Amino acid sequence: MLTALAPSFVYGQSSGIGEQTVLRVIDGDTLEIPGGDRVRLLGIDAPERGDPFFDQAVGMLKELTASRPLNFEMCEDRDIYGRYLATVVSEDVNVNSVLLREGMALPMLIPPCGRMITVNVLAAAAQGALSGKGIYSLRDYEIIPHADAAAHLGKNAMVKGRILGLHKGRKAWHLNFGQDWKTDFTAVLFTDGQRRFLDLGIDPASLVGREVLVIGKIKGYNGPEIIVGGPDRIIPLEEKAIQGSRPKIQKETTE
């Protein structure tokens, strides 16, 4: 389990809480440290009590953090619930990334902290999704080729395909996976989704040309589509998929 992973997350200035031990694991993404303070692991969303894989996520977090000093790399001092927000590193192992890679948590990116961890979170989430482990073994996370999406309307799934273009319309942005937007699969960004991308410093145009997994419920409107609430619901499957040059965006229309 404890193998070296990708480089740990890097944040801006913070006071930090340094090296600590763990008093107890509260759930799959929350720890208690000496003094009664709680730490919420950044970039991940583990199952809630009563959900599938809750016990397994808690067990894995206990195994990763038990009886060893841990380094807590913080984004900011505390959240609105009074918890520290941090990446936990044990002996050069990024605990947050392990949980994502092993399918014990889904990616969750929230600004401002998410701006600094996006690349690492999505890279770890891609490995977890493709492994079919844990959460990704559930029916809601079946991988479906984008060309077959129309046969799965009303179903939660992960649609796999390559984004061919970005169309910025008046009401929504469309990431198109085929040549015919009226029939082919599309990932749709309404205002809230657009804002989540931009607040996290990600231009959706950087995904054009990349192979991705789109997570959500497949609906029908001018072909199959998934409405995307943010970048943690589009997982790039290629290295540096959200970096590099930005392809040309299709011109805005009123369609």
C-alpha cells in the first residue's frame, strides 16, 4: 500500500501545522489530531456513512496514517467548520492521492484551495477510474464509449471519448465529442459549471483534443449529454491534459 506516488501538493503561504500524529480517523476524509483539531483532506470526497465503501475508505485511511508521523501541507488555516484543510504525506506517500487511486474517494475541487491541487487530483482520479476499484466498481461508474451514450439515457455513468471542440453559446458551453452536435455526445457547462472551471484557473478549451471521462447522468437533448458542474467531473486520461497551448474555440452563436 505505501508506495511512492506523484509529488505532493504544493500550496501558497500558510501557517501550517507541520508534523503531527493522528488520534483517530473520523471518516474516509477527516482526521483528528492532538488537541482535538480536525483535518479535512483536500481534493477528495470519500463515501459517507451508510454508502458503499465507507468502511473500506475508513480502513484504508487508518492503515495509511496509523502509528507514524505525518506531514500536513495546508492550503489555508481552517474551513467554515473549523477544520484544517490539508494534504497528508506519510514517508513521501501522498495519502490523498492513494485514496483517489484506490477508488476510495472521488475527486472534489473547490476554490481557492483547489487551484493548487487540480493537476495532481485529476491524475490520481484517472488511475482510480480506469482501475475499476472501489467506488468505480459500482454501476453508476461504468465506463461507456461516447458513441454508445444514446443507448444509456437516464443512467449514471462515466462516458469515455475525445473532445473534438468547444462551442460557447449564449446560454451554455458545449464540449463536443462528435462532428454532429445534434446527435453526438456533449458535455454541457452552464453558468455554474463555467464559473467552477474559471475559479479553479482552468480554461475548458485546454481539454479540446484530449481523451477524458465525463462523470454524471446521461440525458437526452439534441443527442446524449451530461451536464457538468465543474472540472472534477471531467477526468483527463492523458498526462498534462489541462496544461499547454489552448486550441481555437468555435465562434459564439445563439444556437
